[in-house]
Amino acid sequence: MYTTELDKSPAGQPVTIEDPELLAKFEARVAADDFIEPKDWMPEAYRRTLVRQISQHAHSEIVGMLPEGNWLTRAPSLKRKAILLAKIQDEGGHGLYLYCAAETLGTSREEMIDALHSGKAKYSTIFNYPTLNWADIGAIGWLVDGAAIMNQVPLQRTSYGPYARAMVRICKEESFHQRQGYDLLLEMVNGTPEQKAMAQDALNRWWWPALMMFGPPDENSPNTAQSLRWRIKRETNDELRQKFVDATVPQADLLGLSVPDPDLKWNEERGHYDFGEIDWAEFYAVVKGQGPVAQERMSERRAAWDDGAWVRDAADAHAAKHAARAAA
Ligand code: 3HC
């Protein structure tokens, strides 16, 4: 129940005047850590924020299958190939749970996919970097899935029920993904000097893009404050980034690899690692679609969609046949 558009929110979205009683009830439920469910009343801006975040998250899972898929035919053993296949399939599943969660908010799968393919929707910057050697598969598991877990564990307590519930299974699977990546690198650093050098090279290239996954610094994040108030986000971008650095540096030490940051230093007083400045110009360029392999990713993604048309057609024909039989 809202009337007319009045203003712009900090994220630049139109704001509507909502029924104050419904709004107060909604806010009280969110403040009490109640889950909001699809049939519950919710402010329009809350719904839009969720569709934006959940659909971007789903797109990231789906596009994230591509850099690893490139290595399926070149995995060095049957064991590694089976692990990689399982991981990539999990990512496809994550995308599907998340698209379903977004659909409960009144948006269709077709709209979301169109937005991705037309370049309107965002997906994580991390997937616009190339996978150049086998150690990159380890680095993606360890760092990219590691960063995803750091971000996603708090989302199990996000205020929208279907999103929170999807995150429970996703986090369990991401945890396996992180460990398989770390295990792969552990094997490489204990292999030949060339294998250890490949692992170091992968860390050098993936470290900074992994830190960018958490989004812009809090002072430049247009969405964080409102998303925290609505308990969609439970921690800020900088808080999560710091947690990731603190958890990951000792893991790099254990691998005998050095984190490519001359400013990285344990700060006794803060009880955290200090780390160097992220190249925010690079981050914003990649967000705008100028990542090193952004064009390849999107053309591969569109081709995968076109190649899969026969599967969707077959599923529709099967459903129509069943419906016709049931009607008869
Ligand atoms: N890549 C691309 N876009 C990014 C980004 C990144 N790394 N970080 C921020 N942005 C975008 C935001 O989407 C937002 O754009 P929009 O307003 O047009 O939607 C803009 O930059 C400003 O950022 P904010 O910090 O204000 O935006 P949010 O409050 O939405 O925070 C976020 C960004 C932390 C990424 C948040 O959306 C989030 O937690 N999303 C859910 C998790 C997610 O999407 N993860 C993707 C990681 S990859 C993954 O999970 C796959 C796994 O298999 C590894």
C-alpha cells in the first residue's frame, strides 16, 4: 500500500510512501530477527534490494562455472577431475536455488537471465579474471570460495526467509569447495619447485581480486547502511574483508606462500592484520565490464544459454504432455 514516488534513496532508487502501520510492523519484525516470508507485506524498496542482491548473487554462481569449466579437460588426474566436476555442478545448483529465491519476490527467471545477458545485471568482478594455470583452480577454491563463505555465512541470518534458507546448503558446499582448493595447493607446494612457483603465481594474481569481492569500502558503499538496517546484510563490506584477511594470511603461511602485499602486517593493538590499499580504479573498471576476460565470459555465457535451448524446449514439451494427460 504505497502512494506516490517522492524522493531518491541513497542507492538512487525511487522511494515510495508506505502505510505507516504496515511499515512499523515490518520494521519491528526485522528488528526482532524474524524472517520475512514471500507472502508477508514488505516495503517496495526492500523487495527491490533483495531482487538486486539475490539475482546478482545467482548470476555470480552461474558465471563462476566458466573459468573452472575451462580446466575440466586438463585436470591432472581422475580424482581432481571428479572433484572439479562436482564443484562446478554445485555452483550451478547454487545459482538455481538463488534464482528460485528471487522468483518468490515476483521477478521471473527470464527477466533475470535477460538482464545478465544484456549486460544490465552485475555479477562478481572476480570472474572476469583469467585462469592461466592449474594452480588457479586451487586459488579459486581457497580464495574465491573462501571469500564467498566469509560473505555468505552471515547471510544464513539474512532477514528474507527463502534467501537465508538457500544459504544454509550453499555455505556447506562452499566449505567443501574451499577445502578442495586448499588441498590442491597443499599438494602443489609440496611438489616440484615449478609446481610451488605456479601456486605462488596464482596467489599473486588472485589475492587482490579476492579482496575486491567484498565490494567498495564502507564509506563508498551506497547500499550497505540501508541493507544493514533491514538486516539483509549482517556485516559491512570492510568488516568481512578484514575477517577474510585475518583468516587467510595464516593459511598462506602454512602453504609457505607469500601474500603479495608489502604493507601486510599484524597489528597487535587492533588484533587484526593491516593491509595495503586496494586498487579501487581497477575494481570500478571491472564492475563496469572492463575486466580482462569480461567479454569472453559473457559471450561464453550467452552461447551456453543458446546451446541449452533444446533442453528447455524438451522440458516444456514434457510438462505440456503431462498436463494434457492429466487434463484428459
Ligand atoms: N563485483 C561486482 N559488483 C559489485 C561488487 C563485486 N565484487 N561489489 C559491489 N558491487 C556492486 C554492488 O552490486 C552495487 O551495485 P548495484 O547497486 O548496481 O547493485 C555497487 O557495486 C555498490 O556496492 P555496495 O557495497 O553498495 O552493494 P551491496 O550492498 O549489494 O554489497 C555485495 C555488495 C557485498 C557483493 C553484496 O551484494 C552481497 O553480499 N551479495 C551476496 C553475495 C554475492 O553476491 N557473492 C558473489 C560472490 S561469488 C559467489 O558467491 C560464487 C561462489 O561460487 C564463489
